[in-house]
Amino acid sequence: MKHNSKFFLVFLMLFFASCNVNNSPKNTPPSPNFKIGKTGFEKKLQTIFDFEKLLVGTSLDRNFGISKTGLNLTFKVKDLSMMSNERMHKHSEVIKFETKQSLLKLDSYDFLNVIFKEEMKDGDFTKSSTVTIKKQLK
């Protein structure tokens, strides 16, 4: 009986030692870099339309086991209500074109999220409104 418990203990130690646990996320999107740098890209787009700040990020969508990597471009604007849907659509087409021209590792991204965001501060509260337009890059 003593030998059986030692054998069982050794078996458990070998079993757990052989497990390969990987907690890193799969298919992490690469960090977006531009040929002219982020500030150069921001200045180039500011000549096209007026916005306060550009935020760049990535997203990963998983549908039915298929992963798609996206690039998020968030434009902080002063007054979102002054921009019509048609105007935002036209801006998003120009942004898509400029992104295709300037983005390094373009083939790493499947879609582009163009996000127009307005933030209003009221004391301790921050209220925000966003409009998101999704464009395919491939």
C-alpha cells in the first residue's frame, strides 16, 4: 500500500509537470505604426477635416472561431451634432484611403473602425457620444 501511494504521487507530479499552460492571448494584433509616425498621420488628417485629437488602437473580433483584427481610429471632435451622416461617411472614405497609404503592416488588419467621439464634462461627470463606421481593409 505504501508503494502504491508513492507511485500515485509520482504519477501526479509527472502529469502536472507535463502540462503546458499558455495564458497569452492568441492572434494579438500588432501595434499600429505609420510610415510618417502617429503625429505626422494626425497632422495629415487635420488638413482634411477638423478634429481635436486622434487616438489609435486595435481590436480583435471573434465570430464562430474566425478571428479578425481591426484598427481603431478615434477622432475627438468638438460638436458631433454639426456633422451630418453624409459628411462623416465622406471623411471615413478619405481616412480609409490615407490609412491604406500610411499604415505599416497593412495586411495584418482586416477592418478599420472610424470612430467620431464627442466628450462633454459636467462637474465630476463625463458624457460622451460616439459614431462608429466600420470599413473593410481587405
